Amino acid sequence: MDATQGQSFDAVVERATMTLQRRLQGRPIDWALICGSGFGKGLMQGDGGLGLAVEETIALAELGMPTPGVAGHGKALVIGTIGARRVVVQTGRIHPYEGHSVQVCTAALAAALACGARGVALTCAAGGLSPVLVPGDVVLIKDQIGLLGPTPLIGPRFVGCGALYEPRLRARAQAIAAEAGLGAMREAVYVHCRGPQYETPAETEALRRLGGDIVGMSTTYEALLAVAEGAVVAGVAVVTNVAGIVGLSHAEVEERSDAARPRVARLLAALLAEDPTAS
């Protein structure tokens, strides 16, 4: 059963925030990281992980939230440190296509922001729209087209979106990639489609003509909430398939994400060790 049934959005966020505050015991948060398909568990473990020194693990259910029902997504918030920075990692993303409101889907992020996080890193799997991208590529998100997707903002919250994905963080990520021998990273425009169905060939062509480079079913609403709350945002996507072709499967998405995880982890481990607000 959805743990949020019968609760208002404010009640869900209030419970999540109070639970996180209690578990933090006054410790500051620097970053919130949301893990996309296939990333959550792997980023926490082994040589291909973030190197997070874990302090606390909180089940999403303890926050009063539903748990992700999609394979490859974890079910917890993990609090820990990378160097001098404290990071809250959401090991699994909740999607609107699972039947939840977008406000409920972003409640854990809202709690992290309320507890002081000023940097947000978003990871995701995406289909490739641009012909220069191939499955397995790791790209930085430079902008988004969220016209087809939901927004977590309610009421007259007129948020400027001229630089949703912080240019300074993108430049730093490029420098980290070069220093780590990962090579130059392409930057991409992410298009949100609601899902859970994959895009048709006609839809794929339309999205390409709109200016999209990659397409997915998440991420845009989290970026909007983060910027609305004054945080800076970095987005990293793995191209897991070519959008619009025959034979797409979620198993392929998980496989490609898992293969790219060590590269993503090396990039994020270095980025999240830094002050998100440093100029």
C-alpha cells in the first residue's frame, strides 16, 4: 500500500523532514544525490562506488513515503560523508508513472533541502535522441525540456530557469573528467516524457526536432524543486539505448547503467567532495 494514502502533501514532507532532522542530529548537509535506474545499490558498495563513509540508513517507508516499484531502484536514504562533505543519497527514485503525485515523488528531496542541502546531483538513465550519442555514453545535462512533464511547484512560484543546470558545476565536472582520464563529456538537453511506455518513432523524431538530445521519465521535476529552493543542480545521464527502436527493455537499461556506474561514481565522488556553493 502507498504509505502516503490519506495524507496531504504537506504532511508527507513534514514527516520526511522531521525524520531526517532527527536522524541528522544537527549535522549539516552539503549535497543531496538522487540515483536513477541501476545506480543506487552499486554506488554504495565496492570499488566502483562513491567511497561514501556511511553514517545512517533510513528506509523511505520510515520517512512516510512509498518505495520505488521499479527494478534497479533502492528503497532508502543513506547519509554519509565524502571527504569533508555530508551527502544524503536517495538510492531509488519514485516516478509519477507509478501512480504518485509529483509532490510525493520529490518529498525526500524536499526534506533534504529543508535540512540545508545546497547542492543537488541527479543521475538518470536516458534514451538517445541525438545521432552522435551511443548506448553507454555518459553525458552532462545542460538543459531540459519539461513541457510534457509534471512540476512540483504549486501556486505563483515563478522560478527562473535560465540556468537550471549550474554552468559552474558543469565546468567543474568537465575538469574532473579530464583529470580522471574519462575524456571530454558531451552535454545534452534532457526531454521529459511521462512513460512508462517508451517513445514511438514519430515521438522520437518530434522530440529530436524540438532540440532534445536524450529522453527519460524523471529528473526534470527534481531540478525544478531544487532551483526553486535555492540549490545548485548537476545532472549526469547514461545513454542506455537508442530511443524509438524496436526491442527496448528495462533489463537493457539496468545493464547499461551498471556498466557505466564506475565512471559515474568517479565523477560524482570528486564533485560531491567539493563545496557546492563555492564560486
